[in-house]
Amino acid sequence: MFRICSTRKLPQHVQDYLTTYATLDILTKEQRESPETFVKYAADADGIITSGMRIDDAILSRLPKLKCVSTSSVGYDHFDTDALKKHGVYATHTPTVLDETVADLTFALILATARRVVELDTVVREGRWAGRPAEWFYGVDVHHRTLGIIGMGRIGEAVARRARLGFEMDVVYHNRSRKPEVEEKLGLEYVSFEELLAKSDFVVLLTPLTEATRGLMDDAAFQKMKSSAIFINVSRGATVNEQALFKALSEGTIRAAGLDVFVKEPTPTTNPLLSLQNVVVLPHIGSATHATRDDMAMLAATNLIAVLEGRLQEARIVPELQSLIKES
Ligand SMILES: NC(=O)C1=CN([C@@H]2O[C@H](COP(=O)(O)OP(=O)(O)OC[C@H]3O[C@@H](n4cnc5c(N)ncnc54)[C@H](OP(=O)(O)O)[C@@H]3O)[C@@H](O)[C@H]2O)C=CC1
Ligand SMILES: O=CC(=O)O
């Protein structure tokens, strides 16, 4: 039997699946609280399931039996992939199963910011609704506007499909490499980063967090956007310079923002962005529906067991660690 530690509670059917192959320990908050307590309880684990815990050289050096860390998320910026490679530990993630759910949430933020849903909900609740909507209730249209997607990957494509088919929007995108087949299928236009910022009524950020995308949306980027444009971030908080975003929103450089992610999570209530009316904020819930979180947990579990059993081709191993397969 393998030994698996999970840093979070898993759905019962996922736990049942895992316990046919392994002894499973769900670590308590105290046990996973610090790297010291974590390595103590995970010391002889063959596999770890997590969804945001930082796994780096310091941790890996103290987990000699570890063969695989499996994250129940598609993003894996909490893993130091160089350290994993050095220690010969595989990392798996959960792409694809969450694409449609995250795309729905992205559209929820687009609609909520454009039509000021949260702000005007408060107006009604506070008894400030007096007669027919005054002009200060007005928002902006989503349909037939231009959507710019930075990071046209799996989720980006699901967002673009909604925009094209449901809202008849023009969609431009920017990646490091073009995707001619997606361009043709959905009728998208590839543009430079600068052109996307200048053209779009809605700018949606959907890249992974990497050294290249850290702080991508800075003062200069917001300056290039239209003053009527809305910025949506569903990627990772650190792809945006929050001070620059606050400045852009409070000085009218851009119209509004919808944010599912923050540099520090949970973001403190003192974050200046929370003081702005033209920002809709969510607690990192892109994939958070019952069905999708169940699918992600099950994929994280099957990925881990596949690696532990040596069925490497069946696991969703992160791209940076694919080379370990070739070496094994
Ligand atoms: N808020 C939430 O709850 C969720 C957030 N996410 C975030 O969304 C991210 C995207 O997920 P997913 O669509 O599955 O990932 P994919 O890898 O399928 O897509 C990411 C895209 O970003 C592009 N990209 C990468 N680096 C750059 C760069 N420097 N400049 C421009 N484009 C870049 C890639 O294209 P190319 O390589 O050609 O540049 C790729 O097409 C995740 O990594 C995660 O951080 C995901 C799920 C839920
Ligand atoms: O943020 C969530 C993810 O799956 O990545």
C-alpha cells in the first residue's frame, strides 16, 4: 500500500477510490500550517494531494519517499518545478475538466462589471432606488463589443466561444504563439499585446502565472487601455500590479475591473481595491461548483495513483516535468 497525504478534505467517493490503493491521511489545519509541521506529518508519504500549498526545495529535501505531488487545480505556480525535477518528483494537475465552469465565471464578471450588478444590488437593498433608473444606473453593453483575451488556452477558448456564439462579440487574442485552428474555428483575430489593450472593450487575463506574466498588467499596460474598457482577471493575482490597477481605476484610466484572484489570498479587507465601487471582487471561485470540484478532486486522485503505479502516460503531468517520463 502507498501512503498519501492530502492537505484538504476530499469528496467521499474520491477518498474511497484512494483507500483501495493507499492509506490516506487528510492533514488538519494545524498539521499543514507551516512547512515544519507539514514535513513532519508527510515525512513518509509516497504522494501528496494539495491545491495551493507551496512545494519547493526546502520541503522536497525533507520528503525522501515522495514520488508525486498532485494538485487539484490547473494552475501549478505553487510548485517549484526546477526543485521537483532535481528531486525526481512528478507533479500532476487538472486541466480541461474545469474549462467551461471557469469560462462561466469569467462571463459572470464581465456581465457584473458592465451592468454594475453588485453596486446596483446594494442600491436596491439600501432603499436608494427612486423611480425609473436615473442615468447613474446605466452600464455598458457586452454584446457586439470587442473582447480581448490574453492567454488563449483551454479556458480562453471556452470564453471566446461564449463571446462569439452567445454575445456576437469580436474577439481578439494574444499568446506567445498563434493558434490558427482556433482562429479559424471561432473567427478570432491574433494581435500584439499592445494592440489588444488598445482595441478591447473588455480585457480578460487568462495566462498562467510565470516569470514572464508576473506583473504583466502594470501602469504602462493600463495606460494603453481605453478609458471605457473593463479589465477582468481570472488568472492569478500576481499577474497584475495591484497598485497600478488601483491607480487606473481611481483615476479613470479604465472604467472598471472584475477580480477573482489577488496577490495575497485571502486578500485583506484593507486592500485599497476593495474601497472602489467600480470593482467586483470574488474569493477565487473560478472552478468552484460542486460538480467541477468533484471532477477536479477525482482527476487529482487518478493522476496520483497512475504515477505511483508507473502508468505515467495516463497522468496529467505538468509540461515542465514531462522530461522525467523520458528519463525514467
Ligand atoms: N480563477 C480561477 O479559479 C482559475 C484560474 N485559472 C488560471 O488560468 C490559467 C489558464 O488555464 P488554462 O487555460 O487551462 O491554461 P492553458 O495553458 O491552456 O492556457 C494558457 C495560455 O496562456 C498563454 N500564455 C502563456 N504565457 C504567456 C505569455 N507570457 N504571454 C501571453 N500568453 C501566454 C499560452 O499560450 P502560449 O504558450 O502560446 O503563450 C496558453 O495558450 C491557469 O494557469 C490558472 O492560473 C485556472 C482555473 C481556475
Ligand atoms: O485557480 C484554480 C486553478 O485550477 O488553477
